[in-house]
Amino acid sequence: MRQIIALCVVCGILWANIGVTQDQKKAAPLQQGQVAPFDGILIPPERVEELIGAEIERDKLKIKLDSFQRIRKIEVEAYENALKKKGKWYNDPQVNRWAGVIFGMILTGAAVYGAGQLD
């Protein structure tokens, strides 16, 4: 939750700086009770470091999210391609193997039964 709030604050600061001129970007130390030479948000220096750290963390997470999304897209494409290549279920070697085993058991049972009927 703190990260979301910090992200919102950083975005607000960045958005507020869109219309700032070069003179306004200069650091202007203020004493208590002094009027600021421009409009804006007054933030303590400790908080600025924290906001910069949050912005860096946000950028790292954004890069990580992008890489995960690319990996996920590649995995989905690979899975879809594998499904397309697989073909019909009855062409699968494992299905044919089990069908042969079952057919062999039935045939053997029939042969044993038939041999028992000869007596």
C-alpha cells in the first residue's frame, strides 16, 4: 500500500513539473515563514530521496512485468504450436501401444477359452 501511495505521489510530482520553467527548476532553499518564489509542492529533502527510491523501484518492477509478459506470450505461443503439431488422438504412439496391449489380452483370452473348449 505504501508503494502505491508513493507511486501516486511521484506521478503527481512529475505531472506537476510538466509546466515548470527552467528558473523554477532551480533549488530554492526556504526558511520557515518565507514565501516561495513559485507555485508547487514543498517536500522535505528526506522525503525526496524516498520518492526517488520509489520511482526507481517502480521502474524496476515495470521492467520485470514487461519481461514476464514477454515470457508468458512466448510460452502461450509454444503451447499453441505444440497442440497444432500433436494431431489426432488416435495417431499418438501411446494410444496405439495401449490399444495393442488390450487387443493382445483379448486375443489371448479368446485363444485360451477356445483351447479349453476342445476337450
